[in-house]
Amino acid sequence: MAVTAGSEEPLAGYRADVRLEPLSIFHWSYEEDARVEAPGYAIVSAYDSEEGIGYGEGRGTATGQIEGTVVWSNYPRRRTDGRMLPNVRGLVTTRDGASILFELRGRTIFEGDEPGRQNLVGWFESDHKSYRWLNDVVCIAEGTISAAGMEIHIYAGIHELPT
């Protein structure tokens, strides 16, 4: 990933690329009529504008270096331009029994009838010896969201600046 300011040339003082390693792919959907009525989320616009806050929750799976089942809840904010600002927290229960908590925040952009595009940053925390390395990693994620569900590709940012 090159750091540029609208041109093809890297910005002075920045490395030409940053290493991102694939970590996991989440496949999620909102859980309809479990604790929140269908469609599994609610958005409240209390002040007669497009701006609002929301709540939703769901389930899914994680594959890759983190594999298991996922439960999550989202407390997004909707801006007046219709962009959603996800604020997700959840739990991955891995196949080997570990618990990994996570947080994802970012932007979701909806345009027309196309699936929403998500750009997210996130963190993971675990006390399980096999996953403690996640406690020091900052992640970048990209995803899509549609009526069929969400697919989120998560990458670990690898620190390589010289010390």
C-alpha cells in the first residue's frame, strides 16, 4: 500500500509500502427476531434528520488464522450523508476452545442498490497462549454488507519500521 496524497508518488518520509498479512475472513449476518426484531437491527433518528444511532447483533463464522464461531453486536452511528460508522464488539470462540474478543470501527458506504463497502480498523485480545500475539496487533479490514450478510477480510498490520 503506497502512501500518497492524490498522486502516484510516495509522500516524502514514508515507506513505499506497508505489509498487511491475511488474518481471517468473517462471514456474518444479523440475527433476526432473536433479541432484536427483524431485520436484526434498529436505527433511531431522534432529531428529524438522517443522523442517527443504531443497535444490532448477529452471529457468524471466522476462517483463516482465527477460526471459529462469532457473536457480535454493533452500535453504529449514521451521519447526515447516510454513511454508517460501525462500532462492533464481539467474541470469537475458536475451534480449540480459546476466547478472542475483538473491536472493529470504521466506515460503511452505501451507493444505490450496491452492497455497502466497509473500511475498518480493529483490535483483538485473548488470554489463550496460542492467540496472545494478537494482543499487540492493529488490524485493517475491508468488507461488504448486503441483505445476504457481511463478508469482512481482516489483515494484520506488520510493524517493520527500524528501531
